[in-house]
Amino acid sequence: MRGDIWELMDALHRLPMRFALNTNAMLVDRRCAERLSQYDKLDEIMISLDGSCSESHDPLRGGGTFKAVLRGIENLAQFPVPLSFYCTVNRYNVGDLDGIAKLAKDFNGMAIKFNDLIPEGRGLKNYRELALGRDQWNRALDQLRRLRRIYGPMISGTILDLGEIYDSLSRLTPEDQAQSASNTLAGCGALIQECAVRPDGWIVPCDRLPNLLAGHIKEKRFAQIWRSSEVFERFRRRREVSLSELPECRNCGYRSLCTGGCPAVPNALFDSITARDPLGCYRIHLGQEDFRGI
């Protein structure tokens, strides 16, 4: 859609860095696929794949999109390019996880990540319609674990990651809980390992936190923004906030293995980066606490 896409990628390729491309593949024709194969610094072409057929894919992405995506993937598969896939698991495609995994494997995908729906933007607007219930989520986790046993490490994603965290929490004894120290809001790697530059030039902690504007790349040097932005400094200080300071976490016995979750979720729901992520809360997952905030 951008007329200067090749100019941008050529510029990236000249720099001493590697890069990846995230695309829905709908506009990838054969000529585009061949040109992408010529970038030896392109580590990954990540394709959004939310179904193995029109019935499961198109309700989320739009009518006719599956055929267009499949055509783009087929064009890419003709060349030696590093393909991987992302799938946002939702009520439309949760019954198609086997088919999605098989389709990714058939196209020599390096990996497919099955991720939770994030409540921001249209994901927040349509969250009640799209999000899995607790029982559905648990069944999806069991299914993804089975698929990982079949296909190996190419099956990954935030659902499996969160399942492993929940497993570790379930092994805590009452004695462990009684003696657990309070952890801090330190689970997010934004501004420690990475940040994001929006297409319009604004620098933000993460692409999931697009409203936290730290500075504009055309007004200040990147290094200056990274080191001294007030917005960035305030965000980094969240790592010092103890879970015992949060009312909803103060009396929780799982604090020693919890870091409060992803800050993008409470930022979207409560306009706060120092609140817990209710979608990653073990007590809510167990049904010990009711959450109706979405």
C-alpha cells in the first residue's frame, strides 16, 4: 500500500542491522515475493493467519480475505524466504487450531504463534464478541499443547506461555503462598530491550502502547529520547512498583511468581500502566475473583 516500501526496505538493508516484516500477505504477488527473497538480512516474514479456511478466517478479517492471504502465502512459498505465522485465537477460529497449524506446517513455516486477543483498538471494541471464555481458553491451551507434541517447537505463543506460568503457580503449596514475597511490575521488556517508532515518527515504549508519546524522531535524536524522555522514565519506574502496593494484589498468595502482566491491557482498560493485567491474573483464571471490566 506504500509506494515507498522498497525504498524503506533498501535503506534498512544498508544499515548494520537485521529486520523482519509483519504482513497480512494479501498484496504479495509473485514479483513482490521474489524481491523479498533477495534481502539476506530479512530474518522473518510474519504472516497473520487466523484460519485454515474462509469460514474461520474471514469473520475476523473480512469477506474474501482468506483467498487473498492464501494466494500471497503461495507466492512467498515459491522462494527461499523465512516464513512464520501469527494467529489471534478467538471464538471464530478456536475450533480450527488443528487446521491452522497444519496449514502453517504445509507452507514450511518456521513457527506459528497462537496469541491471546489483546483488548485495544478494535480488539477492545469487539472484545465480548471475540474473546474466549475461561473454559474455552483452557480447552484451547490443551489443544495447543497437543499440537506442540505433534509439531514440536514451531507451535508457540502467548497462550502457551501463560499456561506455563499458571502451571508453576498451581504447584505452590499453602506454605509457599504464606511465605511469598511481593514481586514488582517487572514483566515487560519495553524500554529495557526495545521500544517502537510509530509510522508517523512518534516514539513509544511498545507498539501496543501507541498513546504514550515520548518524542518525535524528527525533533530529537533517538538516543536523547531513549535516555531522557520523561514519558520513558515514568514507564521505567513501573518496574519499582511492588504488587503489594496494588489493592487487587495486596493479599494475593501468588505475588512471588507474578509480575502483574502486560501493561498494555490496563492502559487500554483503565488508562494506567501501574495496574495489574486482569487477563493474566491467576485468581481470575481460577474463578476465585470475578472480573467484568471489559
